[in-house]
Amino acid sequence: MTALVAFTVLVDLRGSETELAPFAGDDLPAGTLLTDSVVEWREIPKGLLPAPVLAGKLTAHAVGRGEPITQTALVDHRPPPDGWWSVELPLPGNASPGRAARVVVSDPPMATDGLVVSIAQSGTFDRGISGLVSIPADAADAVARAAARGNAVVLLAP
């Protein structure tokens, strides 16, 4: 027993190796571009968390202040192509920024490709999530009119 206590004290006195890990410096909504202004770097025991690559990444879902930013919370930043317009639309629950989408309008019948740009914060009593979906300019007017009538559905690519 004495040897175990002595070993434990020796390990504590020697200290463990540490490394810097990213944590949310504030509440980060889904779709936040990760920059130095929103990330707080903290020392943690080496190997405790896998080191994520933050460059060019967005948060895939909301990350609360002080939570670690892990690779599973990240998606690639894919800005919409030049000339595309963004429309707020209801989204499936598994939507995340950067995901390819298909916007389908039932009246008049049409469909167009899209890209989920951001997810809106949803409140306690909201019936789902919504977000900005970028679409080509030639379909923007029709999709915006359909969105205003509640007549557009977003499909997500697998």
C-alpha cells in the first residue's frame, strides 16, 4: 500500500504532459466559422482529446461556451458558388452547414440543387429547425415565393 501511495505522489509531483485543445469561447451556433476570436485554447492532459483541424471548418451543431471543440462538431466550410442566393427554409433535423441539398417545390412543380449555409437558433417552442439554403440565381425567385407560402421542402444528400 505504501508503494502505491508513493508512486501516486511521484506521478503527481512529476506532472503529466499537456497540450493545447480548442474550447468554445462563447456559445457557438451551428455554422460558426472557427476563428481565433471564437476559440479559447486550454491546456489539457496530452492525449485526452483527439486534436481537431480547425482551419476552414464550421460548427456542425451548436457548441456551448466552455465545451471542447471536437472533430465530430466540425464540417468543412463550403461557401456557396458565386451568384447563388440564400433563402430561409425549414430543414430536416440532421441538417448541417455545408451539406448538399435539393429544394423541391410542389406548386408549380420544380426542383433545384442547394447548399445548407447556416442553421438558425431554434427556441424551446419551435416546431423544427430552419436555416439558410443557397440556391442558383435562376431558381431563387420561385423558391423564395414557395418558401413564403410554406410550399418548399429541403432534401439532404446522404
